[in-house]
Amino acid sequence: MSEIQSHTIAVLVDNEAGVLARVIGLFSGRGYNIESLTVAEVNAAEKLSRITIVTSGTAMVIEQIKAQLERLVPVHSVSDLTVEGPHVARELALIKVVGRGEARVESLRIADIFRARAVDSSTESFVFEMTGSTDKINAFIELMRPLGLADVSRTGVVAISRGPATLAIAAGEVAPASGGTAAAAG
């Protein structure tokens, strides 16, 4: 039996109504799970958005997901960052901790170690802002549980390939940099 692995998939799509619903419908209609999902416009002139999806499955299931995504009409490009080479993946989280006394002091110490930033403070609570890998954020959250973890809000994973490679918008083309034009991939 094949091993289930987590994959980060970047999808470049038209920024128009209903596109996200079609992409998500592909997953829900086939019983695939989405562990994380982020979407944002990345090119206003071309009206393109980037969807970053973290999902798990066997190698065969991941290949099916990519093939089915590529067949959707508003999809310009599908990139499995997990297998296509080194990439940077980060997540943003806001973590609320409620406590007094030593627990409050300890939460500040741990936040400093994790480079979390206090963005709100009262006499009884802190809201920490933290960016990093999903594992780092999960570790911080677990350490905050006994200290008064009250609430968590997370963005989901955003990811981009390392080096000069970009998410292709068509065969042989790459997405333009700010103020640039599309160029052939080399």
C-alpha cells in the first residue's frame, strides 16, 4: 500500500466569481481532504489569483488531483511544490492566551523564543502574532495550552518555489514580476 504524504499545490487561476467553488468542488466531490487553503489575487492586470492548497494522499491520488485541476477551465497552471524542488512555506497565526501571574510571564518568555510578537495586550491576556512553518506554529500552540490558550486564528499555508522559477501561466511562460512582462522559462 502506498504511503500517504502531504503535498503543497499552487494553482494559478482566473480571478473571477465561481472559480474557487469549482476548485473546491473538485476536492469535495471526490472525497479529497484540504488541510489548508489560501487564495489571493497576484496579478491585477491579468486578473489572476493564486490558490495554495495543502492536501494529503498517496502518490496516485496526488497525481489524480493535479490532473483534474489542470482540466478545469479557469486554471492556468498547477505546480506541486512538494516534488518540484525547494520551496518556502509559511503560515500566519494569531494566538490568544489568557492568564495571570507566572503563566503570563512564561507565555511571554516562550513567545520570545519563538519570535512571536505581542500585538495586543490587556491585564489578563495577550494576542501573539506568529509566522513560520506549520510545525513551528503547532509547537507554539501546544506550549500555550497549559498557560491559558484561549483562541487561535490561522491563515493557512502560503508557499512559493525557491530560486528564479515561478508559477507558469501557460506552457513556457512565467508569471510577470511587479511591473514586468511574461518571459519564456529557461
